Amino acid sequence: MGIGLIFLPLTKRLFSNFFDQGYLFSKVFGVAISSYLVWLLASLKILPFYQETIWFVLIIGLLVNLAISSMKFSPPTPTSHPRPTSHFPPILLIFALEELMFFITLTFWSYIRGFQPNIQGLEKFMDFGFINSILRSKFFPPADIWFAGKSINYYYFGHYVTAFLTKTTGINSAVTYNLMIATLFAFCFSLTFSLTGNLLYFFLLKKFENLKIDFKLKIKNLKLIIIGGLIAAFVISLGANLHPAYYNFKMKILKKPYCDGSFSYWYPNATRYIGYCPDVEDKTIHEFPAYSFVVSDLHGHVSDIPFVLTFLALCLVLFLKIKENKKLSFFSLLTTDLLLSLFLAIFFMTNQWDYPIYLLVLGMIFLVGFYQNRSNLGETLKKTTVSCLGVIFSSSLFFLPFQLNFEPMIKGIAFVHAHSRFYQLLILWGAPWFFGLSFLFFLFGKKIIPKQLLKKEKVKIKSSLLSLPSPLPTDIFILILFVVSTVLIIIPEIVFVKDIYITSYHRANTMFKLTYQAFIMFSLVIGYVTLRLTTSLPHYFEKRLFAFVSCFLILALLLYPLYSIPGYYGNLDLKNYKGLYGLYFLQTLYPDDYQTVRWLNNNVSGQPNILEAVGDSYTDYERISMATGLPTIEGWLVHEWLWRGSFDEPGKRATEVQTIYEGNNRQQTLALLQKYQIKYVIIGEMEKQKYPQLNETQFSEIGKVVFRSKTTSIYQLFQ
């Protein structure tokens, strides 16, 4: 909250026409700007990643925002949708209510996470290890915990943001990991509410303006804004596709089993449908935020959600300005362009797939906005191209320090050799398509229906769908999101980006990253269109029919948490509550390793290299480096294979680690230890299981035991 308040003057200036003045987005601006500046200072080796640097940047941010709040700006013109004062809740009350919403959702998901807080399973080891490595870093790029001597070759900025907030607050990282998941859930819910609510607010403003009626946000209209915002917020945060509803109907009503023969629904199936049922050599992934929050891997596509929603809010502001043909002030123009570029750069460093996706959204905003103002295709394309190139150039400057230390993992683009069946796409995307296509017909139905059909006496179309005013600016904005989202679904049916998963999972990553963002934008479409049509269809039957179908589909989408939350967290009985400490599993399953981790975290400063057993990805190997942020020679093999572009070096390192543990040649062992500058050697149950011929005696000769807890020992090597 404190960081958000610091950047509230900037936010209020940018979102002065929003009914809530963009209050919730101030939190994201605060985190994005301050964390980026600290990261830049540490990347350029100007100031280290210390808490003092963070406070220094925040103080600078406070002074700048105080200056912004003291600056005088000309009031908005009538066409700029000024915030009405009559019959409108006081702005401080709106701030308080939105803050309460953020707090409730934060508390809610913190409570859920408390039933299974373990940073274990899936890719949590990777995420937590990155965070701990960043926390130990003085300058950037941070060290790769699983490839000693090299820096992280992955999109780590989202993990860095968690580390930034951890260092700011001073809370244990094993707690902030889970707090960050809860915070992202709260951001996802509340920012979606604000963005969708403001879309409906601008729709109502324009509607009353067209009717030449003075707009007064009475309780009835305020309810519309709240309901639409909540619909979008619930769908994006807790909803899924139609897979849970369809297969529960099939299993429980039609008494037909799932493809694996089961009559009980397993929540991950909604994210692993195409290529799994029926089983073919085309495994795909089509996740969505609700699944991410449940399993709680702190990946870039999850960490990026607040930045994505804030970017879309900035796009809305920009689009409305372009549509009104209003010349932006130098301050607004510079700030908007810089922030759009900054967020694109953050996308690049957090989840690179989001960079081209939202560059496409921004390009569509420019293209449609300029075209509707100028109606000259040549001039429109010229202005759009210049604007996009300007943003690309400035965003490239923002992420340049990252790019200089990063080796791309993409190996090209190829045509897919498998395609989704239409009924599968319908189950996954039928609901948002219903809303989007209904909205298209609502706006352009008269132009779509052939004139010959309208002239036939037997066909009498009395629907109000054929006699509506031109689309409003917010309508066009929503259509842009709908079109881009649909394109993102189509792309994996044509091409895919090549990586190491080029056999059975050849297009899995492409579909995953593209459709994840499609789901986010579709959620905004659903919230807006539901209220837009139910308030705009004048005929009783049309309105009731659409409302009935909408409620049915929305409830079908929201079935998911009934299966996902119990499926992952079990019985939500307070007696099963464990709290938010993420290393609880290490404490109970590997108590000696847990004591080892505690000793290293309490007694080892800096980031010296350690040695532990090499294990396969998605296992509990590399538990020491993960929990301490101390680099080991080689970690999860498949992950390092992906990050390094080849298995040659990871495979070689794995062999060298085995040679060190099982070797009898003291000179060879010393040479390998010196090669990787190993200071501490871990010998525990996992090392003994992995290397049956482990020769512990040699370490007594070249080092000394500095810690021992029953089955686990730490040897500090003589320098």
C-alpha cells in the first residue's frame, strides 16, 4: 500500500478520467518503476541490490510524485469524460473500498495457500531458487544456482520483483513466496475489476452523452459497473474453460467416463485436453490464471499479470485520447509513451512471449484509432508504423542491460504437424466466442445480413440488433481485445516456436503462452459484453435470453474452483492449516537437510559455490541450492538443457559431479573442485543414494566438517 500511495499522484494524473482515478494501478506503477530503477542501477553496477538502494529510489519517487501533485494542469474538456461530482461516491470512499477489495482477496488466497504452502513439486524449486539467488546478488545478472559460474539465462524479472519486495519488507523468502502468489491473485482480481468497471463507466458516459442527458452515476448505474467488474474479476481469477462443466455433465448426467475411464473430475485436465483425450502425439498446454494460482508456480506468465492489466489500462487511456482526436500535453504524451515502453520491456524480461502479444494490441490501438480519425489508410499506416517503431526503440533501451547478458533459447519457427479438433476448441473457447460473436452481431448485424434476405416478406427481422448506433470507443477497444485473443488461438494451429520440446510437445509451449494471454483478454470481454448487451437490448425477450445464456456460461466457467481448490489443498479445515512458511516440507521430510539449509543461510554470506547431487527436473534434488540461493555445479538437467540450448554442457557437468563424489584420484577431484570454485560440499542422504560409491574420506583430507546433522554433513574446503 505504501509504494502505491507514493505513486498515486502520477496515477491520478494518467487516469484522471477513470471513476476511481486508477487507484489500484498506483500499486503496480510503484512496484514497476521503483523495482526497475533498482534493477537498472544494480545491472549497471552503479548501486548494489541492497535495501538502502531501494529506499533511496522510493524517496526519489516520492519527491517526483510530490512535484507532480503540485503541478497545475488544465482541466479536462467536456469530451474528455470528466468525472462527475453529483450523485457520485466520494473518491476517498472509492479508494477505501478498492483497498478493502485488494485486502480481502489477498487474505483469501493467503488463507488458501496456508493449507499447502510447500515450495515443492512442479517447478517451484526453480522459482524459489531464482528468488534466493537474486536476494544474495549484489549486482545483476544474478548467478544461476544450477550452473555455477554462469548467470541466469532465463526471464527472471518476475522473480526479481518478488525478491525486491522481499528485501523491501525484510520478510523470510520462504514466506514471501506464498505471499507473492496471494498478492498476484489480489492484483488479478482487483485490477480486472477496476479496468472492466471503467470500461463500463465510459460506456455509460457516452450513452448518456448521446442521449443528451446529464450523466449522474446513481446507484443503479453504479451497480452495473460493479457487477460487470466482478464478473470479469471472478472469471479471470477463479474461472476456467468449459472443460469442467462439459465433462462433469458427461460423467454425472450421461454416466459416461472420462477418456481415462474415471468418473471423478481431476482439475488439471482442463489445462491438458488437446492431445491427451484422445491420446495422440500432440501434447499441448492451455493453462489459465486460476490453475496457476492453485498450483502456485511463481512463473513469469503469472508474475506478469499485474503489468499486463496495467498496460491494457494505459492502452485504454491512449485509445480514448486518439478517438477523441485530442492533442496530448507534453507531460501526458511523454509519460504514456515511456510507461508503455517500460511495461513492454518488463514483459520482455519477465515473460518474453508477452512482448509481441501486447505490441500487437498496442499496434491495433494505434491502427484503429488513427484510421477512425483520419479515414486515410496510407496516412494511418504511416502514423501507426512510426508510433510502433518508436515504442519498440524505447522499450529496447529499457531492456538492453538484460539482453546483453541473455542468450535466446528460440530455435526458429515451423509449421505445426497436428491440429486441434474443432469440438475441442469449442470446449476451451466456446464461452468467450459466444460473447464476442454476439457482440459483433449486436454492433454490425445489419451490415452482415444480406439485403436480399431483408427484402423477403417471409423473413421479418424485428430485432433491435439491426438498428443500433455506431460502436462506442469502449466497444471498439473490447473488439480489439477479442480479435487479438482469437488470433492468439489460431496461431498455434498454424505455426509453433521450436524449442527442446519438439517431439510430442512440439507446439505445447507456443499454445500455452499465447492462449494464456487470450484468456486474460477474453475475461475482460466477458465482463464488459455481459453488461453492455443486457443494458442495450431494448426488447424484453432478447435481453432475458442473452442474460440467461450469459449466466449459464459464466457459472459453467466458475465451476473450476469447486474441483481445483479441494483437489490441491484438500479439506479446508482449520486443523489442517499450516501457515505460509514454504519450507515446511523440508522441515518434515528432510529434517537434516533443513538444518543444513538453516546453517548455510545463517552463516554464509555472499554467494560461494556449493556441491550437491545432480538430479532430474521436477524432483527434490538440488534442495540445498534451491533453499539457499548458493550455486551448485549442475542442477535440474532438462531445465539447464533448455536454458543453455544444448545438453552437452549440462551432461558433462553431471558426469564431473559424479567423478568428484565417487573419485579416488585426489588430484583430479581437487582440479574439478577448483575449476568450479567450490567452497562447500554437501553430503546427505540424497548424495549417498545418487552416488553409491561416494568417497567421503577424501573430503576429510581436503576440508573440514563445519556442520553436521545426523545424516547430513557440510565440508568446507581448504583454500
